[in-house]
Amino acid sequence: MTITATDLESALTGDPETLDVHLTLVQRNISIDGHLVKIHCHCLSVDGNGRVQPHRLAEYMRNAVANYAIPRSKLDAAKARDIKFNSTEALAELVERAKRSFTDLAKTGEGGEMLLYLLAERFLKLPQILCKMDLKTDSRMHYHGADGVYAGVTEEGILKLYWGESKIYENAADAIRECLRSLAPFLIELDHEGAERERDLFLLSDKADLSNPELTEALRKYFDRSSRMSKRVKYCGVALVGFDAPFYPKQSDQAVAEEIVKASNVALSGWSAKIGERLKLEKLNQMEIEFLCMPLPSAEGFREAFLAAMGN
């Protein structure tokens, strides 16, 4: 049994239209000559009072923590139990467990990982197939490996495995450099036991989850070294960078949505040039990468808002 695009689409979570409440699309599918990257850019939306709302974005992210951090099969079992007993207890317990798995460390990168998840699933239509937060044994430790693992499929039935990486920095060039530097080993290293991706591949062979037992079994075959399906996996990347942008208004000033989008468009050519330069340096120019750019009023403010929304 091979996995189809319909199978993966059925595993997507959440209402994609809710993204538009908090984020405004600036451009999508920007290409760079000589590369296989597709660049997408969002900025924060402006409300009726002329304000951008990073705290509302953080609260929106928090409301999806169970989908991000709890395996689909566990969520489905909890939903079924709650329906049987006309309750919300089982789901409430999983939501609390999901929230406790996040760190309270001030320099956490988990907000970026969560935002990567939402954009991968709701914007790019790439379902997460491995809940690594569920594997953490200490909330104050970050898990090793990629920041997320997502999946697509070609018409020929080749599974496109998207290794995720996110960086939220004050400076755009720093975020781009560190993000692609971290992503590179997952895409270009040869497969062997010492490869950066090896631990995640092992986890996928046992923990990959599409909820439906038959689909999950078929998906895990792609990561079973004894199966011919393991030769039908193509490595791709999905990257998110967030960084400070000067064109957002100060707290006392009113924002104009069109001006923020226009300023983002102007700056996008410079960000794209930096992405292209770094792709060459990391030897990633022939790798398929979905690259998400997120200019923010403040990278530090984004982290603080996410920690506050999570109750930390």
C-alpha cells in the first residue's frame, strides 16, 4: 500500500482560514535562479484599531498545542472516550499534558517550532507525521534532531519527507544563516548510522502517525530499512525564520496594513538574496525547500508573548 495525497490531506489539522486572522500573506512561491527553493512571506495582520497583535498570535498558537504535541491516535482515542461518556475530561487532560511539555526557558525556540507547524499544516498543506514533543522526558530540555517532520507525496508515490527547522532571531541574516546551517545535515548527509537524521528516521519507523491504523502502517514502511518502500523517500526541507523588521509601528502609533505589506515586499528581495547566498554555502541549491519568512515587530517580544500565552 502506498500513501496518496488524499491520505495526507485527511491528516491535516485545524481550519486554515484562521491563519488569515493573525497573518497576512505578502508573497508566495518566490523562486531563485539556480535553486529549488520556494520562498513564502507573511507579516502580522493589522486590526481595526491599527494595531498588530503578537499576543493574539501567541494565543492562537497555544490553542493548537495538543494537535502539535500529542500523537493523532492518542487524540482520537480521547475524543472517542469523551463522546462515549459525554465529557471533555480526556481531551482536557491531553491539552494540559501538551502545555506542560513546553519549556519555560526565556530563550526557548519552541514558539518558532510551533509557528512552523501551523504554517506547514495550514498554509503548505504538509501534515506533521511525528510528534516529538510527546517524546520529551524533561520539559526544560529541547529534543534532538529536526524541529519537525512533515510529509508530502508525488504523483508517482514517492514520499517527500520534509525536515523542519526554525530560527527566531533579532537579525534576518543571522536567522537565515543559522536556520540553513542546522537544516543542511538532514538533507545532504549520506544515509548511515552516524547521520544527523538517523535518530529521527528510527523514531519514524516506530512512531510515525496518521491516526488511521492502516495508513500509519503503510507510512511506517517507508522508514523500515527491510522494506523496498524505504527506497521511495525523498528528503526535502521546510524552514521558518522570524526576525525584527523596522517597518512595524511603535506601540503608540497606528499601523496601516497596506504599508506593512508594501515594506515587506521591498525588503523581500534582500532577504531572498541572503537565502540564495546561504543555500550555495550550505550546498543546498539542488534541494527542495519551502522557506517561510516572518518579519516581526520584535523577535524577543514574540518569545515573551508565547511564554505568557503558555502560562510561563
